[in-house]
Amino acid sequence: MSFYTLTWGIVAGAVILGLIALAWVLNQQKQSRRLRDRFGPEYTRAIYDLGTRAKAETELKAREERAEHLILTPPLN
């Protein structure tokens, strides 16, 4: 394998890793924005109560999953 080929392989690998990292960061930002929009002030409160954004978002996602299984019906009058 020539030095030229090895260099391009390393550059290509670095670019791919950079794109993966960028996609991960953008996905995390999108998730944070979605949770903040959905929960409003409760998002900020969860961060305050739990100490970190990561812990708060994990808790809020767990709440969403629990709520998905609830069957909500209007009250009978």
C-alpha cells in the first residue's frame, strides 16, 4: 500500500467519523428541543431537580413511554 493511498484512507476515515459525530450532536439537539417544546416549564424543572440535562431528558423520555400505554377517555357525564 502506498503512502498516498494510506493518507487518503486516513483522511476518509476522519471525515466519516466527523460526520457521524455531527449527526449524533444534531440528533441530541433535536431531541432536547422536542422535549423542551413538549414539556415546557417541566423540562427546566426536571433539569433543576435531577441536576443534569441528560438525567432530566432520560426521565422525561421515560414519562413519554409510560404515557403511550395509557388509554385516555373523556369523562362520562
